[in-house]
Amino acid sequence: MTYLVAYLATFIIFLIADYIGLSYMLKPLFQRYIGDLMLEQFRIVPALLFYGFLVFVVMWFVGWPALENGKSLLWVFGSAALIGAASYGTYEFTNYAVMRDWTATMVAVDVTWGTVVTGGTAVIGVWITRLLGLV
């Protein structure tokens, strides 16, 4: 039950946070540079698959060890942020390497966002699980 609560809390917070970030920060930036490549509405299934898998990886390597071993929330943030930087960085740097209109600004903003949102939501998920007394 503890792991399910941690996963669901992190997943839900991640979806909310990334929706806000994508809608108000990243979408306008990406529209400026690659607007003609963007869909009017995003594809929900690939998005949910990515988020579900990313949160699972974060929980596997960070959240659950933190809950089992009493790791600090600072440790949770740093470890999850590293996974976020790798995940978002893979996407951004690959696109920057092969796509003509991809910009360094897009890379910097999205990798920074991915790093912070992954670290932050992992902290919130672990904190909620601890707050509920499930560890």
C-alpha cells in the first residue's frame, strides 16, 4: 500500500505540474520556434506512457529507497532531479542534434524544467506518503 500511495501521489502531482508547465511556459516557447510541427492537441496515450514509466523509474530508484531507508527530502530531490535531467536531456539534446529549428534556448528551458519538476514531484510524493504515516 505504501508504494502504491507514493506512486499515485507522485504521478498525479507530476501530471498537474507538467500540464501547467507545458501549457504556460513550454508551449509558447516551442510554438515560437517549431509551431508548424506541433499538433493542435497532444496525444494522450504516449504522454501517459512516458509519465507513467518516468514516475515508476523515479519511485524504483529514489522514492521507495527513500521510504525504506529514511533518506532526506534533499536526497530525494537531488536523486530524482538527476533522473529528470537525463530523461528530458535525452529528448532535448537528441532533437537539438538532428533538427534544424531546435534551439539552445528550448534545450535549456526544457531540461531545467524536467529536472525541477521530476525532483520536486518526487519530494512531494515521498512527503505525502510519510505524512500519511505509511512508512
